[in-house]
Amino acid sequence: MFLKPLLLFILILSLTSCTLAPQENRYERVALPAKESTGPVAELHRKAMSALAQDNSKEAIDLLQRAIKIQPRNPYSWHYLALSYWQAEEYGKCLAMVDRSRSYSAALDDIEKLNQSLKAQCGKRMLNG
């Protein structure tokens, strides 16, 4: 049961180490922070992922909500918040946050693949729950 969240967490960390070039779409795109960035949103992401690794989804949710206040259209913040709700077994909120993340990402972004996977997992848990 703990292995799936751990593998998803490792995948997310590896993807966040890459910086994606901004693309034009109907939403204002943000420059996504690289893992080694020192910006406040990147620091909040790092702290939130650390909290998730320690099974502290409440702290991760609080940190990510702060990141969203700073940069509300960052799809990674919304995705990590969805992941936090998934870990907290709040699958309805997880699905809502995945949809929000998808609204700010382009269909070809790596985050879109992660969003689709997490949405499927949340949907299964809600049906089985």
C-alpha cells in the first residue's frame, strides 16, 4: 500500500528536476521552477514533498496552499496538492485538484501524464471506497 505513493513520489521528484519551456495556450503559463530553484514556490514544493515522504499530508496541504496563493496558475502546485489529498485518502478533493492542475498545463506536458494517472487512481479508490 505504501509502495505506490512512494513510487509516484520518486517519479514526481525526477520530473521536477527538468524545466519546461513555456508554451502558449488559453491560460497564462508560468515558468515552472527547477528542483534546484531558490524561489519561494520551489521551496514550498520541496518542503511539501518532504512532508509527504514523512506521511504528513496535512502539512503538505498547508504548504501547497501557500504556494498556490503565490503562484495560482502553477500546474505542479495543484498536482502536488492532489497528490497530498490522495495520500490523505480524500479522493474527491484529489480529483478536483487534478482537474485544476490539468486546466493550467498543456496536453503535452509531462505533468499531464501524471495527472491522468493520479485521476485514474483517485477514481478507482472512490469506487472501491
